[in-house]
Amino acid sequence: MDAEDRSLPLQGIRVVDFSRVLAGPLCTMILADLGADVVKVERPGSGDDTRAWGPPFLGGDAAYFLALNRNKRSIAIDLQTEDGSAVARALALRADVVIENFRPGLMSRFGLDHDALVADNPGLVSCSLTAFGEGESADRPGYDIIVQALSGLMSVTGEPSGRPVKVGVALLDVITGLYAAIGIQAALIERSETGRGRRISVSLFDASVAALVNQAANYLIGGIVPVPMGNAHPNIVPYELFETADRPFILAAGNDRLFERTCRVLAREDLARDPRFATNEARVRNRDELVPLLRELFVARPADEWLRALEDGGVPCAPVRRLDEVFASPEGAATVQQVDDPLRGLLRLVADPIRLSGQVPPVRMAPPGLGEHTDAILEEIGWEPG
């Protein structure tokens, strides 16, 4: 291990990852990027479901899988067999962290639940990712789109009077994985003081409702049931998409000062003095009068002209980019990390957004082939195949 590896914050932390698909693998990739040794436990023959979630594919694995599994080692074992569950237990008893997202009760059946492990590994931090917690809805399926529907997210996404729309990526899985990574690291910090681990659980539903932040508070405190507003904001005006003569752009005049600057760019300073629009509260109440006025003004000129004028005036704004435009931009290109993969050739992946002393966490290992490290891991734990 070189000096770069030793400087990573989680170097020396061992993680056994029984999770698959998105939330769990994202969580463990974050831990791996920060230096943890992550052993990904996969089914022989098929592995993580996302290996097959394509096209596109590269080297037999889908891009979906490659996006979530760098810096990990893969062991292929069948937990349904006596030997497989014994190997899994041996790994867990040597681990600092165990994470899983099986349906409730399955880890207990394998003898891998927290209570079964902590007697012999009292410092173990275990993390269970569930769909709906451990109550009466525990067995309900928890795909991201199901929870987008049940959590209320789809009820506020889409155009007014249109059909509910899901977010374009499995964002709730991403949020759940981030919460899990936070909980695990907090438990590891606590363990450094107490010597004892803790069982962490995060449900996709709970994380999803928490992600509604101001929309949830608007209902709980104000009794307001939010509805789809397209690209508008329930609490800020103007803060939305506007059409121009050629393409749409986003205007984010998030306070009274920025609205005054917007009016100056539009040569309509009178709007900022109008009592109906002079404060954000007034603009929210009178959005149906203000927004059509702004739309009529913006549609008269091309987007680039407005964007230059607004940026020069100190008003936050942006074009609506496609992904090809994102990665062609300087800031987008800077997010791409090239990975030398001996199995698949050169990979271009989005880097971890965390910066450690200004540096991108290094890619120590390309996403693993299925069972690529099985023999090495078995040797590490002294396992002799029966």
C-alpha cells in the first residue's frame, strides 16, 4: 500500500457488502473511495442485478454496474449453501462494517444478522437498508419508482394538470445510500470511543420523505398540500424555467435584491417597485400576474443574450443542458475520472465528488469482475474449500 492509500480517511476499515443494485452499492463505493477495503459478496453465475441492466455494456457488464462498484473486490459465494454461509460469517466476523439490503429476515436465516454476529464481533457496525422499515409494510417491494409514488415525490413532480412524473434518475436510492454512509461513519466514530458497534438501519421510504424537506414542512406546518408546479418553486418567485426566442433557460432570482437586478436587465425597474412584486412573499402570492409578464419579455430575445446580460448583472441563471453538453463543459469534463481496467480497457466514470485536501479520491481498483477476488479473499481468511 502506497502513501496515497495510507492517507485515505477510512484506510484499515473492512466492509463486507451483501447489498446490490443502487443504494447499498453507492454507500459502499463512497466508503471504498475514502479508503475502506470493501468485499462485495455476489451470487455465483449472475452477481449483482445491475451487471445485466443494459445496454450499454462493456466487457460483459452494464454501465449501470460500472458506475457503482469501483474500488471494491468481488467474491462469489452461494449463501444458500452451508459452505457459502460459513464463508460469509467468517468474513463478517473479521469486518468493521456489514451492510445488506435483503428482504427482512433473510440475514437471520443465514446467521448473519447483527445479534448473531455481535456476540463474537462486538465492534461490528451493521447497516440494513430496507424499503419500508421493519413494521407491517416490511415485506412490500421497494423499487425506487414505487417509493417515488408512495412518498409523495411524484405528486409534486410534473406539469400542472399533467400526469405525475418520476425523477429522471433513481434519486431516492441515491439519497438513501448517502444517509447510510453518514450513519455508518458516525457509528465508526462512536466505536472509537466505546469499542462497541451499533446497528444502523435506513429505509428508502423514510429517506424519501425526509428528502421532501420544504414541501413536507409546508404541509406539516402550513397545512398546504403541494401540487405539481412544473419548473416553478412553491416558495420563491421567480425561480423557474423561461422560454426564449430559441431555447429555455433557468432563472433563479432567489431574493429581493436578485429580483431587482433581474428587472434592471429587463429594463423594467418598475416591476421591482410594484407593491405586488416588491417582496418575495408578494411575488409568491401574485405569481400568476408576474410570471406571464416575465415570459412575454424573455421570449423576445435568444437565450444566449439573456444569459450574458443576467450573468453580467449578477443574477443566477443557466441554460438547460443535455448530458453531451454537460461533459463538453469545463466543469463537466472535470468530473470525469479515467480508470485503467485490465478486464475492460479504459473506463470513463464520474469521479467521487468529495475532495480530500483538494484531491479527488484515487481509483485503486476498477469495478471487479464477478468473483474476481474469490480465491484471494478465501486465502486471507484461511478458508479451505471442503
